Amino acid sequence: MSHRAVVVEGVEIPEALIAQEAQNHPSLTGQAAWDAAAKALAVRALLLQRAEELGLSPEPQTDEAGREETPEEALVRAVLDAEVEYEPPTDAEMLRFYEAQKDRFVSPLLYEASHILVEPQDETGEADEAARLLAYGAVVDLLTRPELFGPLAQTLSTCPSGKVGGALGQLRRGDLVAEIEQALLQLAPGQIGETPVRSQFGWHVLRLDRLIEPKALPFEVVAERIRLHLESRAWARAAARYAAELAARARMQGVALSLAPDGAVREGSLTLGDLISEAGAAARIEPWLATTDPELGARVAQAAGAAGQEIAEFVQAAVSAFVAEADDERWTQLVSTAQSAEDSALAAITQILRSRLAPAKRSFTLIRKV
């Protein structure tokens, strides 16, 4: 398993940890899952760090299903509750949303139905045919004497509803198996189906008792639902902005946090951003370069002289510019360089200087015109 780390939103994360987290972010591509996992780990780390800064210690809560928050989930919730601010929707905004989305606010299709279930005695074909013939016989009787539906349900139906004349009560789409619902909704209210319908349970004699068509719901009925929807959307946007602000502050530090392989924020350790920003590191770079890369050391001395600066001052300015401007990819490259070095800070600063003072490319003239 790789020990390499990458920098995401100012957080140094082991690649192995991202690979593990990616399983929780199903996406169309592996790269999309990887990116989502890395972003989730970085944001979680920043939120937990902020909760620690605020001194939060919330008690885990339990949801309606009896599931209790983990301590980390409780901290994330607490920091968002404490610091995310959003504007609740006004009545005018709610009304505009209602007018623009009227098709969403309709009552569902409702219907009332009754049935007689004739269940085969066993799984043989003969038993199924006998049940079918019994159901057809009931239909024949009911087409001439529909008032017998209740009594026949009580004597023939193997469904518990037979005790109440076959009544299934008020139903919505999806309450019954598809083949039964489809057959019922093709009937007119009060009509008995002329053909029994087969389902996994047996043969059904069907009657549609009542049909209530969908209708538009007035604003007053759905206002609370709209308010909750708009409030939830406003909160989500505010939370996303808050997380983006935390990430922006972290990126300004270069690498603000470092995660251990188990996902915990490393306690009390200086990050690479801290190490290279120390004035002492810039002061130590001149003898380091004299030993490891004299050519680069000469270019640094020349650039510092041209800028009218001491070498340590020039190096500190170069490091500050890198911290302010570098993106996650450049920080990842710097972390990779530092991880394998004897002196992480000086190796990283050397990489910054090498990139900043790359020698100009030589040009060659293949054909000289006279």
C-alpha cells in the first residue's frame, strides 16, 4: 500500500487513505470517486480542526431510527451549527417558488378498491386452473348481480380483506403489485373487471370503488413544506461556502493540516508550510546549497544581489510567494520531495528555488543566413 501523500484543500492526506475512502463515493469514473473522497477527507479534517479551535465538545445525538452519531459526526455538526449563517426564506420568496413550481404541488392520485382473491390450493397446474375457473365463475355472477361482491368475498377470498367484503381501503400508486394496480386503474368507479387478473398470490376479481384525481394544492397547504425546502437549500449553500472559506485559509498556509494513515489529524506536528516559512530555514539554505547544489547556490546569490537583498531575505521572499500562489498539485510535488529528504525544509526550499530560478533555455540556430 502506498505511503505517498497528496495535498488537497491545504490538507496533506495519505494516498492509501483516499483509496479507502473512495469506496464510499460511487461515481461514473475512478478519478471522480478519488477526487470526491479526497475532498471529503480534507473538508472533514478542516471542520474537526475548527471544532477543536472553538473548544466544542458536543454530546452525540440519536436520530429517529435510533442511530447515534460518532464523536466526529457530532463535532462536525456542532461546528456547522455554531458558525454557518444563512438567511431564511421570506414569504415573497416562498410564493415565487410556489408559482414557478406549481406542478410539484398536487395531491397524489388516490383510489379505493376491493378484490376477491382465489388462491390455488397448491403449486400444480391443475390447482391453478381450478382457481382460475372459480374466479371466472365469480365474475360471471357479479356481472349480473354486482351486489353479491361482498358476500362472495367473504366466502371465496383467501385474503384477510375478505372478512370486510374485499375492501382494500384507500390506496396510492405503488401500494399494490403492478399488475393489479394497472388493471384497477383501467376501470371506471364502481366497475367490476370482466377478467380475473393473475398475480403471484393467485387470481383476483377486481372492483374499483372510488377514484380521486390529483389536484393542485393551495399555497397555504404547502407553505411549510416550501419553507423547509428553501431553508435546507440555503443552509447547504452556506455550509458549502463556509467549507470553501476554511479550505481557502488552509491553502494560504500551504499545508495547514496533515492526516495520519488512520485519518486522524496529526497532533502538534509542524506542517511543511510551517517548516519552510521559518526564518531559520531560509538562513540555513546558503551552506546547504554550497554542499548539495553549488550551481543553484550561485544563481540564488546572483538573483539576490540583483534584487538588492541578502540571500536569506531573497529566499524568504521566494518561499512566501510560493506559499501564497501554489496550488494543491505544486504542494503535492513539494511534499513528495520533502518526504525522501534528510532535511525536509531545506529540500523543499531547494525545490522552490530551483523552480523559480530555472536557467533560461538555450536557443540553437540550425541555419545561419549570410
